Amino acid sequence: MLDHAIGTGIVIAAHGRHYLVHATVGSESLKLQCVTRGKKSDVAVGDRVNLKLTSPNQGVIEAIGERHSLLYRSDQYKSKLLAANVTQLFIVVATEPGFSDDLISRALVAAEASGVTAHIVLNKTDIADALPKTRQRLQTYASLGYPVHEVSARAFPEQTCATLMPLLKSQSTILIGQSGMGKSSLINLIVPDADIATREISAALDTGKHTTTFTRLYEIDADTDSPASIIDSPGFQEFGLYQLSEGMLERAFREFSPRLGKCKFYNCHHLNEPNCAVLEAVKAGEISAMRHQLYVQLLHESSQKLY
């Protein structure tokens, strides 16, 4: 009988080809260890799924619901899903240790290409000596219209909550950033029982002590009229975007938009063509040379993919 019990749920953690799903089967709310049929591994945290119960705490994912957004990173050889159905992306940086502008810009491009709203969260603002220089670095992104929120999870926890909680309401938010930026401190502030939940997920997925190696979703305000979720992803240094085509890339740089269609050649690549509106804006200082260099790099990468 178990194998005929049908349910629906949301994927709250993924590790390899093993998933933890917060499911509803009949009138019961369960956390189920799930696998997919065959060798499929195209399930992401945040996916809404249909499943079959195979034991009291295990199931098989039968189908993935329609996705409103999908964030993933990719290199030449493979792609790695980050999260599905997110509505906004928080890029967490800090005054110390140093952060990568390349990673920020790539995350912003991924957000634009996926139709996801992007915010930058500057943590550890209590390190006053490093603050002016950090603010100056982030001005490039602020000038493009990306909001920058200044917080300090450890030094000013109440103010940090006051800043971030209204932004999270009714949203599905993913936090990304390099290791050491304070993502865990922010998660623990926003989700007070996050440590307990993480240990439970780790035990369910049998990941041992490696609790930072998987993506996990925490539900916030689940019993209210405006439920929300926050997704914590492992810290990473590289953000490949090999999956984006040339057309997707040029539209994902929001400062390019007013210039698109105004180049001399209709199929302009914005690399070294004469009378290119984008290159003229770079020369005039209206588009950051760093951002244009990233566009060139991403264009090169998108031509290299092998999968």
C-alpha cells in the first residue's frame, strides 16, 4: 500500500542524488528522504515535487513542478543546480576577509538572466577601518541600482534583523557568498533553530559532519499569510556561467540595455567592432571597464562548453 501513497512537497536539502523533502501525504506533514527514478539528478532545493511513499520516512520523486526560476552555475563539463523558485538573491560580502568582485558580478549576471532580484549584503560593518574602502568597491554595483544593505550579524544583531527581515517577507531568498563572509551568522539570526535543523538534515542525508557541503532551505513564517523561505548555499569561490548564450549575456548586464540595438552592426558582439555603442560607453566611463571585461570573459566561456 505504501508505494501507492502519493504526496507533494518542497525539496529542503540536496546532497548528491539524495534529497530531503518536506512533504504532505494525505493529512500528514512529513520529512522524507527521497531519491529520483533512475540516474536523474536534476532536482534542486526549492523544487515543488510529486512523490510516492516507499516506507514511512522514504519516497521516490516522480515529477518536478513548473519552475518560476532556476539558478545554477556551470563549467565546461557540467552544471550544478543552486536553487529553484527563488525570487531574490542575497550576495553576502564582508569588510574582512577580502571578497571577489568577479564572484559578485557573476552572481548579479546569473540573477538577471534568471529574472531574480539581487541584493548585496555587506556584513561585519563594525570593522570600521575597512569600511570606507569596502563601500567604495561596492559603489560600482550600487550605481547600477543594486541595493547594498549594511549589517553586522555579530556586533549589531537586532539592527541586522530589523534591516533584513522586512526584505525576506513573502519571498524565497537564496544567500550566496564566499566562505568567511558570515552567511552562517546571518542564517542563525534569521532562523533561530537553524543549527538544530541543519543537524537533522545532515543526519537524514547521512552527510556526517559535513554540514556546510549541501544547500538547505529553511521555512520562515510558515503558519502565517505571508510564508517565506531562505536558502543557504555552501561557500564557493567560482561561479561559472557557461550555460548563458551571447544574447542572454548582453541582456544580463543591465548597463548595456540602453545601448543594445544602437551599434553600427546589428549582430555586434561588443568586443572590438567599430561604432559599437557599448564600447563607446566603456571608453566614456559610462560602463565600468571591469564589468565589460567580465562580459568578454563570459562570452569566451560560453563558447567553450562541452556538455
